[in-house]
Amino acid sequence: MDALYDTLNKEITEIGIKTPTAQQKEIFLENMKKIDIKGNEIIYVLIKTHQKLENSTDINNLPYEAKELKMGIKFNIDNFPIKLFYILNLFVTKHIEHLHDEINRKLLN
């Protein structure tokens, strides 16, 4: 997963990052509802990878004030570093495109 993280990080660095707007956060949260379980698992790994790279002394705890629930882990995106938000946003966008491509391939076959 470090390779995926590195690739996404490189892409966001090239476009530049600034504090996400309320609209960007809203779109991100709406897009999160569209991804599958595998996508959610990858997001968690990306979050943990970022935590490990940015704060390697505390990798055993849930990052960014996350809360463990019965059905998984809940994150508040307002607690994410700006760079992490853009990495996740880019991943979610690309993952949704991948899911749409998969659906289209199945429909054509």
C-alpha cells in the first residue's frame, strides 16, 4: 500500500494543496457513500500509512481522534491533515471511476 500512497501523494503535490473548502468536504463525504468495502479498507490503510509516515511514534492508536464503533471506525475529516484529505479524496475519486468501469464492462459482456 505504500506504493499507492506514494503515487497519490505525488499526484496531489503536483496539483498543489490548500485548505479544503466546505463544498470539497461535502463532495468527499457524498463520494464516500459510493465506494465498496474494499475501498473502505484501502482508505483505512492509507490513513494508517499517513499516520506512520507523519507520526511514527504513535502508530498503535487510532489516528486523528477516530472512534471505534460496533460496525467499524468513524473518522471526522476535520481532524485530518490537509495533505491526507487530498490523498483520500483523490483515491476515492479514482476508486469510484474504477467501480464505474467495472460495471460498464459487466454490462457490455
